[in-house]
Amino acid sequence: MKKLLLAALLAALAPAARAQVVIKLGTLAPQGSTWHELLKEMAQRWEQVSNGQVKLRIYAGGAQGSEGDMVRKLGIGQLQAAAISNVGMHDVIPEPQGLSVPFMFRDEAQMECAFDKVRPQVETTLDRRGLVAIQWSKVGAIHLFCDSPHKSPADMRDAKIWAWEGDPKSVEAFRVAGLKPVVLSSSDIVPSLQTGMIDCVPNVPLYVLTARLFERANYMMDLPWSYMIGATIVRKDTWERIPADLRPKLLAVAKELGQKVDAEVKRLNADAVTAMGKQGLTVVPGDAAAWRTAMEKTWPVVRGGVVPADFFDQVKAARDACAMK
């Protein structure tokens, strides 16, 4: 009788032991890029750590559409995860975009210091939207890449600059600065540069190199325009299907690989500028004072329009506190 009961118990437990959580993850990271390799390694490590219970399937290079498309697919469960930028995250929550306000920070270290102070609130807000940030990464300084040299906002009067779709207040902010934004999906950047629909793209050097955007936008302003971070987010309901004892182990893997790639990306962004320079990229000195004046005029539009007013104020206060260190 005891043997029969034991057999029945084992039979009941067996399906649970075999249950596998499959997480489909989308990203714009190009195939073979540093970010893509990080995700691939994370997938392998997660499968090992979980003894096959957690399987991460990665759809890179925009295979699942723009970051906005991926966010929509997260909402309806077609994707369970996405590795996206804080700017692209505005379709989920607007707060992280406060870290990419042009000319808000003196340098990347100041931005990172400010983010550390406001990060708990960002993650709490994500949690309320049913999402878990399992890893944050430093994507790097955004520079302005154009098809002709531009040193100041006045030089940009006739240039058409790419703006993220689905973010009308950012478009309004660009116009306040005297720029001409063209709203496009991120997946349309390459053909739009080729056809002349846009002349300038703000992005990080490593992405510009990997996506070969510099072949058309072959002038880079030396001033950091703003700074970009990224996050790997997972649907909370999917995350909670993973056994509770496994989740800390998976988070530890994600954090370890995130720190590893942060150091690598910083070096690769610098190397990307050198590599593009050998292939025709020209670095243009920017007029820092003119740009700062122009972009600070946009802050009243950004505050409350792009980023919630109270969070914008918190980021600014965190920046000021970091400046005193």
C-alpha cells in the first residue's frame, strides 16, 4: 500500500517537475552585437541554472518590430520579455525617459549617480504595470549623427532629425529647440536615411556602427547629446511562474552579465568611433553653450509632457545632489 501511495505521489509531482517556462524575448539589438551576445549567454546560463525549467528564446534585430511593437506584444502576451532602451520604454512607463533628457547631465557618471537614487521608484512603477526589471544596462552617451556637419542648433535649422514615434511631446520639445523632427519607427531609420527622409539620428556610437547608419550619417557631433540606459523586462505573471527558489539565481546571472557587458560596451562605444573614423566618419566640434541653451528651453515641455513633473523634479534634484559629490 505504501509503495502504491509513493508511486501515486511521484506521478503527481512528475508533470510539475517537467514543466518548462518558455520566455520569448524581443530586442532591437542587431544579430551578433554585444547586447545580443549577452542575451544569448543569459539564455544558456538560465537553462543550466534551472536544469532546463526556464528557456529563453531571443528574437533579435527587430524581428518583433520596433520597441513600441514589442511593448504592445508584451501587453497581449505574444512576448513575455523585451530588452529595450529607456527611451523606447515610454510606451510602458514614461519615468525612465527622464534619464535621457538632452543636456540634463554633465557626464555619464552624474547620470548613473542620479539613476541610482531614482531607480527604486522606477522599478516600483514597473511592478504596478505588471513588469519586472531583471537587469539594467548602460547603453552609453548618445551623439548626433548627421549627413552633413552641424555644430549648433542654428546649423540644424533645415536638417530633419529622427524622433521616436508614439511620443508627441518629445516632438514638440524638439520644435521648441528649433529642430525639425520626423516621427518614425526605429526600424525605419536605415531606409529613411537612404531616401533623405531624415538627415540626423541621435544614438550611441556602437549601435550606429553595428547598424551601419554612419554610411549615410557620417558626421558625428562630439558633444554627448544625452545618455541612454536599457532594461530587460519580463511580464510579472511569467516571472512568477518560475519557482520562487530559482528566481534569485536567475537574477544573479542577469546582474553578473549586465555588469560584464557594461564595462565592455563602454570600451566598444569608444572603439566604434575609431572604427567609423577609419571608414569616413568625421567628428564635428559642437557649440556646447548654444546647445545647452536651446535644449533647456525644451525642459518645460518635457516636464509634465514627456516625463511626469514630480519625477522630472526628482531626477533634477538627484542630479544636483550628485554634482555636489
